[in-house]
Amino acid sequence: MAVQFINGPVVERRAKTNVARNGSRGVKPRAKNGEAAAKPISFGPLAAWIGFNLRMAQETAFQAFSRRSQEVGESPGRFATLTLIARNPGISQTELSQAAGRDKSSLTPVVEDLVRRGMVERARTRDDRRTYRLNLTTAGKKTLTQLTRCARRHERNLDAVIGPRDRKRFIQILKKIAAEIE
Amino acid sequence: MAVQFINGPVVERRAKTNVARNGSRGVKPRAKNGEAAAKPISFGPLAAWIGFNLRMAQETAFQAFSRRSQEVGESPGRFATLTLIARNPGISQTELSQAAGRDKSSLTPVVEDLVRRGMVERARTRDDRRTYRLNLTTAGKKTLTQLTRCARRHERNLDAVIGPRDRKRFIQILKKIAAEIE
DNA sequence: CGCAGTTAGTTGGGCATCAAACGATAAACT
DNA sequence: AGTTTATCGTTTGATGCCCAACTAACTGCG
């Protein structure tokens, strides 16, 4: 069965992107060693496209949160899971996967791991023996509290970048995108 | 070597999220078949967090673009790659990876595949025999044109959701997040 | 010159994710 | 009741991504 550390330490990450300024097609300033020659890369239409910027921003933010949640010894994926279980006691795995925007099969190892580590309790339902009901244990609640603290710090960080004026509208747009595309 | 279609058809996807209204802990409305009982799931603090909404929006948008680029028989990952090569002829793989925000090792199979399919030309440099210079072939340019059309349709779609008034500010914020977090 | 340190690209290992297929169970329809 | 269809969670196979380690090649400093 090889229980191995599913979703183990997400470890570092960076991908600085190194966004250059201009749009020259200069190609190859040939940075000699140690010179940090700031290669001017043209992003062309990419720079103006929402999809591309959305991806870059999401990944940066995700990695930042990864680092934070590591401080608590959890991976970011656990966080949404624990929160949703906490807020919806007895939720099934399928409901959980829909809420989290993941495929249900992705959740199998996650839940398995959380159960194994005593964060989540999984019980079969009386009236439908296919589904599980998920609930947090005391340990799970404690971990969630810690993770929530991390998340708050992370959010403060993002808030600072966005600015309080635009924050509400920004989230509203994100929700609209998630809900209305296609 | 198993050349298989690297980054092949991304195929379907959905993850509707099915955002429900309230926050009851009612547990198990027990939707009978065909009833589509709209289980009310509480997102708790998640609903207000930027990170979570960013992830959901990005994934929705990405999947939508996946579907579109499939119409042209390409995967979304190819698109940024082709665009960046087109705008920066002779770019190296490492520069490319930094611009695209990916690890350079992620680009190895991508470039390999694009070369194999005659989209990209890879030539060793005279003065540094480690690096490659990448350039689009005629076929590559043609494919890029098609992909760009897809992307424009996709962007129009996103624009419609965001609204012209907020678009500029929205992108600005995304860029700031990508650049300034941590 | 010659070796230490750095850089370009590849390889291998691991994780997260999705899709399709599957077994068990439940509901719907006749 | 019996058959068909839908649903829950798991399994399997594939992809994309990261990181660390590796090889080849280049640079710099003595």
C-alpha cells in the first residue's frame, strides 16, 4: 500500500519570473558572469492578457502560501479541505471536491492522509452505505486554527499589495470569473 | 523513448463549484435522483480570501482556454511558449523558462515536442555551445496565429465578465501580485 | 595554463491533478 | 421484483510541474 507521506512537505519554490521592462528584440545581451544583465524579454500580447497574468499571480500567491503553511507542517491543499469540513460537518467527499474545485479522485489520498494523521474522522452513513461523512477531530480543529493564522498573515500580505480600495471589487471579479466562464 | 504526445489533448474538464447560497449545517439534504438538490455548502472564511478565489478563477479560466486551444489541436502550455519565441527570436530555453515562470526542466519536453513537430527550430550557438537559440518555423508561425485567435476569443470572454471599466486596474493588480509577493 | 565555480540543458524522482473505468450501492422505471 | 440508470469513493494511467543531481561547456582567478 505504500502509505508514504502523501502530499508531503511542499518545500520551497520560487520562479521569480524576473519581469523585464521593455520590449526590445535585442536578444542576448550576453550577460557575463555575476553581471546580472537583466535580459530584456518581450512578452508581446501576453503582457496584456488576463489569462496569463491570472496564472502568474495565482502561482506566486500559491507558492507564498505554501511556504507559510509549511511552517505549520501542512500543505496548502490541506487547508481548504479542513476549512470546508469544519464549516460543513458531515460533508461527503464528492461534495467536498465540488466545493474545493477538485476532482473527487484527487481527494481520495488527501482525505486518507488526514484520517491517518487523526485530523479527520470518516464514518459511513447509515442510510447510504456508499458515502462517507467527514468531520474534524479535536486535533484537526487545532491544526486548522494554526493554518488559519497562517492564512490570515498571507491575506494581509496580499491586501497590502492590492490596497483596501480595490480589494472588494477584485474578489468580486475573481468570483465572477470562476462562476461565469463558459 | 516513448515519444508519446507530450502535453497532449487536455480534454474536457468542468468542476462547476456549484456555489450554493447559505451556510446551514443542515447536513445531507439527501438529494434524490434527478432532483439536483443544490447542496448548500458553507465556504466560511474561504469565500473572502483572495488566495482561494484567485485559485478558483485561474483554474476556471485555464480550463476554458484549454478547451479553446484544443480546437486547434494544441495545449495551453504551448501557447505562451510559442508567443515568447515569436517575440524573442533566438531566445534560450532558460530565458524562456524564466519569462514563462516555469522551471527550465519543464521546458525540455515542451521544446522537444515543438521541434519534433516542426514548429520550432533549435540551433546551437557558435560562441556558447551549451545554449540553444530557438526560433519559430513557418509552420510554428501559422500555428501561433491560430492560437492567438483562440486567445483573443478567450480574452473577449473574460473581458465581458470583468467589464471594460475595471480591466486595466485588474491586470495591474495581478501584475503587482506576481511581482511583489514575498 | 589549469582548476574552481558557474551556467545551459537533461534526467530522474516525486507530487497534484484530472479523466476514465470500476465495484458497490441506491434510485427509478417498468 | 427485476432491470436499468445514477452516484460514491477508489483505482489506474497520463500530464504538467518542481527540485535536485548530473553532464558539458564556459568563466574567472591564480
